[in-house]
Amino acid sequence: MNEQRQMQIGEVAERTGLSLRTIRHYEEAGLVIPSARSKGGFRLYTESDVERLMVIRRMKPLGFSLEEMRDLLEITDRLGATDDPPVGEELQRLRDRLDAYRVMADERVESLRTRLEMAEDFAATLRRRLPTDAPRPGA
């Protein structure tokens, strides 16, 4: 059996940049399940769990709902299954659904790019209107 190092939630939070509360919320939502529990009942996570949390973290800025995240993770889990891999119509259905999420992600990335350009333009406008020789408050 391939033994993976197990980490408590604090280390996982530090590695992922997610709060303990967020990780627990994702567990309650069924997005990630700790691989094990310690004798004391503490959640124990593996490197695979950390990778899954990082995928979830990357979906969040694109505005995916918890349901969409769950669906997408189920698709990728099923496509990655080695004991009973999908074939035929099921495989094609999963690939089609995954492609639909890819299109959605691409559209959302483009929307974010546009919004970022607008925000950068606004910040530049403010910098141009601020005289460089004006005394700063509190200086």
C-alpha cells in the first residue's frame, strides 16, 4: 500500500492559503473529505487532498458555485478512475461536460481580464490627477 504523509488541517491551511474555516466549509459541502482522522478525531489530509483543495481554490475566483465545483470535481474524479474507468457513452458525456466547464472558465477569465484592464486604467487616471509635488496628508 502506498502510504502518504498525513497532515493536520493547520498545515494544510498554511500550504493552501485557505483558512481553517474555509477548509471545513468545503468539507461540509462535500468538495473535499479528509483522508483519515487521528485517534483524537483530528482531520488528516494527504498530498492528494491538498492538490484537490488547490483546484478548488483556483475555481473560486472564476465564480464557480459550490454545486458547479462539486460537479466538476466529480467529473474529473470519474475521468481519473483507474479501477473502473469510464468507457463509451459515459466517457463521451464526461468529456463533453468537462469541455463545457472549460469554455465557461475561458469566458470568465476573459471577463476578469477586461475588468482588470478597466481597474488598471482607473488607477492610472487617479495617478495622473494627483500632483506629484503636492504634500501628502500626514507627511
